Amino acid sequence: MSDPDLVEASDAAVETFWVEARRRAKLESLPGYLGPSVIASVRPPAWAFGADRVTADELLGLVLEGTKTATASAAEDYTATGEPLPERGTLGIVLDGSGRPRALIGVTDVAVVAFDEVGEDHAWAEGEGDRTLAQWRTDHERFFTVQDPTGRGFRPDMPVVLERFRLLHPRAPRR
């Protein structure tokens, strides 16, 4: 989250959500005598899509309605921060623009490809705008140019991490 207007999630709110989500997503389905599984024991990272409150809420809304089932990020940002690339089975707690945990997602597929090799199927799965590859490229070139924490710069051949995911547990907004 790079926009100062984005609110960080409280540990208590994320932990409460995680307890509810892992139960409702049936992540604790192993018999008790085996002990808790690693996936049900370790709280996944909590993060928001996009770089500002409005975008975080818009993209979360697309996830919750089932339109957005994919995302993309700059591979070089992972290398620069030492953060491992996502893998199939990775879980994530998605926050809204106010820092409230709203969804648990599970990664179903990961690929690293050059920006200019991203296909129409991925653009459609991201669910944004008119869902065309042309719009995806315009929007993501702008995003990767503006959101450049490491100074990597945008290049058409830059490696991009493409993730597919499924919604495991949604939480309705509290009013």
C-alpha cells in the first residue's frame, strides 16, 4: 500500500477475520489428532489491491462479485524486496481501502511472463475496465510506471507475475 490515505489493517481485525475465514473456508478440516495444518496455522499476509483507497475498494468489489480472478505485479519488485514470488496454494487476506479485512483468496496458478506477452485471457480474468488486452496494457503500463518503489522503470519486456486466484471467503461490509 503506497498511498498515505490507505489505512493499515489492525492486527486484531486481521486475526479475527483469519479465525473466521479459515473456519468458513474449511481450512481446518483435518482430524484433531493430526494437529493443525500449516495452512490453517500461519496467518497469511494482509494487503490491498492497487495503490489508493478508491482503487482498493473498486478491485475488492470485483473480487467479491466474482469478476476479478487474477492480478499482475512487477517481478522485479519481489526480487528487490527479497519477498518470495507467490506460489500455487498461497493465501492472502484482501483489505478494503480503509484497511478492513474483507476476503480470503487462494492462489491457483502463477506464471512469470514479459509484459508484452500477457494474453487476452489474463486481461479478461483481471476483470477491470472493458476487460480487453489493450486496456489492460494501458492501465498496467501507467501503474508500473507510477508505482515503481525500486526505480526499475517500465519496459515492454519487463517480467510480470501473473496470478490466478479464487475467493475462499468473503466478508460483507459492516455498516
